[in-house]
Amino acid sequence: MAELDKKWSENVSGRYYVDEQCIDCDACRTEAPDNFVRNDDHGYSYVCKQPETPEEEARCKAALEACPVEAIGSDGPGKT
């Protein structure tokens, strides 16, 4: 389970975030490419854009569910 206090600093503020458990598997970037990007220097993903449409929300939820190490959280600011 992702931990808010261990999230990467690059995550934009909002509900979704990626924490230090990320293993750079590409699942989130595949599921929600508009919302997750890779830090190429250090090999992990982070949230570059919070979902703004129902479709993006569905993709972010799919990314969270697809993460094999549960590094994606959805309890950041703006949780509904």
C-alpha cells in the first residue's frame, strides 16, 4: 500500500501519487500515459497530471490497480 509520507516529490498535488516503492515496471504509464511519467534519471514513475475527466479518472484507477507493488496511492489531497 502506498504511503503518502513516502511519495516522490515530483508528484503534482492531488489525490493520486506514486511513492518510493515504485519498481519502474511501466504499468501506470501504460494504463494512464497522460497522467504518469518516468523519471529517467532515477527509474521510477510519478504523477505529472491529476485526472480531470471521468476517462482520466478511470485510467488512473486502472493504473493503481495494475501496480504490482502497490506504489500508487489515491489518498492525497483532493480525495473524494
